[in-house]
Amino acid sequence: MGKQRPDGLYVHGGPLMYTNQKRIAGFALKSRLPSIYSEKEYVHAGGLMSYGNDSTEHYRRVAYFVDRILNGTRPADLPVEQPTKFELVINLKTAKQIGVKIPPEVLARANRLIK
């Protein structure tokens, strides 16, 4: 990354990345790299923005399916679902620190702004 400075950083989720979210967000902030993540927790750790499924809604659906299975429904009889609710979270403090101006159109679409 030293010689070929990237324009930004995208971090996909996963156990290894999630475990190191503070380090990754800190690296991006220190390097003044605009960063986007698939989970909002990175933004709370200092990342610039995230766009991904609403984890609260995701776990509600998991609970629904667990309840159905525990009450006798065969897993094969349950439908496959994909997320339907997504969140855009933007950290305005980080944007200011790295010198990125977020367009008003993007700010208007955000579900949550961290100041």
C-alpha cells in the first residue's frame, strides 16, 4: 500500500475481520483512507461508513426460524430468505478527520449518522 496508494478501502465481513475491527478501522483512519464496511460496528469503531443488512432484523428472523424448528417444523419445509432491510451508517467525525466531504444526497439516504 505504500507505493500504490489506494483510493479507498472495502472490508467484507467475516470472523477474522470482525475480530480485528478496531485495528482495521484505526488503520484506515491513520492512513486517511475512506473506508466502507458490511457491518455497522466498524463505523462505531471509527470506520467511515457501512452498508449492509440490518443485523437486528436478521437476528429476529433467525429467532423466528429457530422457534419454528423447535416447534416441529422440518428445516427443509422452511423457505430460504434473503435480507430485505439494509442500513447505511456514516461516521461524520471520521469523515472530517480524513478530509472527506459526504454529498448531501448521500447523507439524506443514511439511516444513521454518527457525530
